[in-house]
Amino acid sequence: MTKIFMVAKETFWRQVKSWSFLLLILGPFLVIGINVGIGVLSQSEKSEDTIGMVIVDQKLSSAFSDGYRLYDNEKQAEIDFEDQKIKEYVTVDVVDNTQIKLTYHGKANCSAKLKQKLLMQAQVVQQTLNQQVAHLKPQQIEQLSLQPQFEEYNIGKTEESVNNTDVKMGSFVILCFFLYLLLMIYVGVTSQEVAVEKGTKIMEIIFSSMPGGDYFIGKLLGLMGEIILHIGIYIVGGYMAWQGVKHLDALEHYVAMGEPFFKAFLKNIGLVNLIYIVIALILSITLAIFCGALSSKPENANKSGQPIFFLVILGFVLGMTFQNQPDSTILSVVSYIPLLSSFTMPIRIINETASTLSVSLSLGINLITLIGVIYLIRRLYPRLILQTDDAILKALKRSFHG
């Protein structure tokens, strides 16, 4: 048992210390960081300090001073507009001492967001002006300032309204892409690593001191440890990134829109779907080790791993094809096939079209298959890893009869 853990530890650290693993970890965070940076910059470019505000009547300066570049006269605003120091400007005046007038100047139409903000600011001033012109008494002003009351009672349907069809489909698509990328990456990495070790003197020395089956188990544990670390970093890093983004004022609007989806996504993922992901990863890595051991040379590792790539792609295509058809007969049948079920059963679980019995039966088939595959490859692995001159089919035949 000690030697198994030594192999697992050595495999784990060799993979984790590589530049490829570091780039694999940092890649998504760099992409997210670049996108967030672009979003912040674009918001800052659109911020109000690039909007000029020409206040003709200085009595209005207090109402329109916040967030704008103020001008005393329109001439200077026109000059700055031509010099591209401001992207647009608005003149504010009072017509006949009774009505606020806003005039927008720009190279395009006024954005809906800016127009809404300007009108809200003008409405406050206009209301005060109306009260002055109408010579209202304090009691009348107080009555006119009353706002309608709005009360909200949570009757248990709030979460349900968020968890609609679009959110369910979005949750599945994210889950499906995540599983697909992990499998495509680690199947290739695993088969390549095993193929590089095959037939070397080091393997002969190792196998002289420990059973080949134990070495296989150690390698499998080491690779799974790498994947667990990978996923763990994504979870912790993603949570920290989300908390950081929530404190950016420029992205406050997008965070408010995305938070309900984020909570519904976590609810839709669930423990059972995570079990399917884990089973798919272990099964694929086990098969990838076997395919790498079948390769006659390292450059043929991807060729020998093509059947697994094909199954992963097939599962991904089936999942994306039937994501809007959770009641499909084909989907129901495929959801019981090992590996493919990791892409298809989550659709039925998220849409609540799979019974507890169906999910239990599917998980049972997957677990039995996984145990059987690990047991079989553990026996075949020692017969394959020391062969170097056989073609794939010949090596496979010899492993069964060896």
C-alpha cells in the first residue's frame, strides 16, 4: 500500500509542477480577468465625466452637477466636443420660468440609460418649479409628494420563478462544457504520459520491486488527485473572483442580473450530477491509461486514445442535441449507458423527468462498469506497459492471452 501511495504522490507532483498544468489553471482566470478589465474600461469610457452639461440658469447647477463636466456657456462645450474632449453634451435651461428644457448634442442618438437619468433629474427640479408656480400651501405640497406603497410577500415561489427553463438549460450547458473540456484535456494528457513511460528501463526496475497492477492503481490515484486539485482551484478561485467582481461599481448592474442565475445554477447542479462527473472522469482516465499502454510509441498515444475521444464527443453532441427534449426516448435510453450517461442524465435530473429509480439504476450501472473496467485494466496493464514493438491490436490480443 505504501508503494501505491508513493507512485500516486510522484505522479501527482510531476503533473502539478509542469508548465502545462499552470497554464491550464491560469487560462480561464486570465480570460475572465481580461473580460472584466474590458468591461470596467468600457464602463469608464462611457462614464458621465465624458458628458458635458451646459447650465444656462445657474440656479439649476446643484441638480445637474454630479457626474458631469460643467460649462457656463455652450460655446466652450462645442469646442471641447469638436476636440473630442467630451463625447456629448446637454444644455439645461428654464423656459418662461415654468418648464425645464434639456437639449442633447451628440454624434448619435442619446442612449436610453442617459436619457432616463437626465429626465429623472429634471423631474425633481420640475416638480419643485411646479409647486412654486402654483403657489401651493405646505399641506398641498406634502399631499402631492406622497408616493404609492408597495408591499411584497414571499409565498415560496421566488426561487421557483428564478429556476425557469432558460436557467435550467444554461446550467446544463455550463455543466456539459465543463465536463467535455476536462475529459478532452485529461484523456490526452494521461494517454501521452503512459505512452512515454512504456517500455523504458525505469518501468522494468519499478515492476521488479512492485506488482504492475499496484503501479496502475497508484498512477490512477495520482491523476485523480491532480483533477481534484484542478477542480478545487476553479471552485475557490471562481468564488473569490465572484466576490471581487461584486465590489466593482462598474459591474454592479451585471452582478445584480447574474446573481439569481448563479444561485439557481448551484441548485441545479446538485450532488447527483457531481457524482456523474466524478464517475465519467475516473472511467475516462482509466481507459486513457489503458490506451496509452497500448501505444507502440509516444507519438501514437492520441491515435490509440481516439475511441475515448469519440465517446466523449458523442456524449457531448447527444447532450447538446437533446437539451430541449428531456422526455425523449433516445435520451432516456442513452442515460443508462456508462460515460454517455454523464452527458445525458443531468438533463433529465435538472428538468425533473427522471425518477429516483431511473437515477439509481443508471448510477448502479455506471459504478458496476467502473469497478469492472478498473479490475480488468489492472490485470492487463502489466502485460502491456513493457511491450514496445507491437501494434495496437496485436498488443491488445497479447494482453488478453498473456
